[in-house]
Amino acid sequence: MDELTIESWQDPAAPGALGMKLTGSVTIAQAAGLKDELVAALGKGKDLKLDVSQVSEIDLTGLQLLEATHRSATLAGKLFCLEIGGNRAYLDTVEAAGFRRHMGCKHDTKNTCIWVGGDY
């Protein structure tokens, strides 16, 4: 299990938008700390781009946390998107958990569902 590191920055191409990159494990052991970081990021910026391309491990708790972040952003009128970068650890877990979808839910009015598409 790799330690989770979180790198955050202001997106120079999109004023008010924040970027975050996760590296390492996103599991139940890191959930509380990551939740705090994601809530703070949603509170600071109008939009959030989360890069999970370097995540080495993710479990169901990590996926649920990403879903909760997406839903919170959507309900607040903010954009939340994931940069997956073909990450097999992430994609395989999404597939195994049965989260992959062909269309977003009724709240996904901007077509940003994190479970639709990707390199499956």
C-alpha cells in the first residue's frame, strides 16, 4: 500500500478552478483525510479537476468518496471532473464494483458523470 499524497493548485487556464492530483492509495484508511481535502477544495473554487492517473490502489470507499464529491459539486452548480489517464487500477476497480454506466443520473445535467466513458 502506497501512502496517499495530495497536490493542489489553482488552474491558470480557468480562473477560480482548482486542480488536485492524488498519488498512491485511496482506500478506507485515507478516506477521512481525503474527504476533508475535497470538501475544502469545493468550498474554495468554483470548479474542481481531480487527477487520479497516478493512484496505485482504490477501494469501494474511495469510489464512494469520489461519487459524493461529484454529487456535492453538481448540487452546488460546480463542475467536478476526473483525469483518469488510462489508470488501470482505477478503471478495473470501477468495473469490478459495477459503477460503470452508459449514461449519467438525473442530476448530471452537464454530462460530467464520473462513471460514464473512460478507457474500458
